[in-house]
Amino acid sequence: MMVYGSYLCSSCIEMQEYFETHSIDYTFYDITLDLQAVKRFLKLREESPIFDEVKKEGKIGIHTIIIGEEMILDFWEKQIERLNQLLK
């Protein structure tokens, strides 16, 4: 599982705390510290229609969780069930 986010983003930090508490393995790419990560994220954001609504709202779309071909944007309580399904 890969996650694009930022250590400057409070919801990204909450997501990481959730993952740590539940022993969920992931690789975190900080788009504010890693130029290659931001390039990959921007390419993903431009190519994937899942970001259309986020872009309309003027948001960035982090944190983005990628599991295989599936993506979850802005991890919230309502998406925990979907995450658990993907991790099985």
C-alpha cells in the first residue's frame, strides 16, 4: 500500500496514527519533501478521474491511498470499511 501525503497535513498525520495503531503496513511519500513523489502524484492526479471532484473544489487530493489499482482519497471514518475490504 502506498500513500501520498504531507507531514504538514493534519489529516495525513491522523491517518498515519490510525495505520500505526492498527499495524497497517504502508509506504508514505511526502509530496512536500520529495520532488520525485510530487511528480508521480501530479501525474496520477491528472490521469485519474477519481480526482475530478477534488480539483473542482480546489483541493489537492491528499492524502491518497493506493492499494493495487484502487485509490482512496482523504481517508475518513466512512472509508475505513473500504480500506479493510481492500486489505483482505
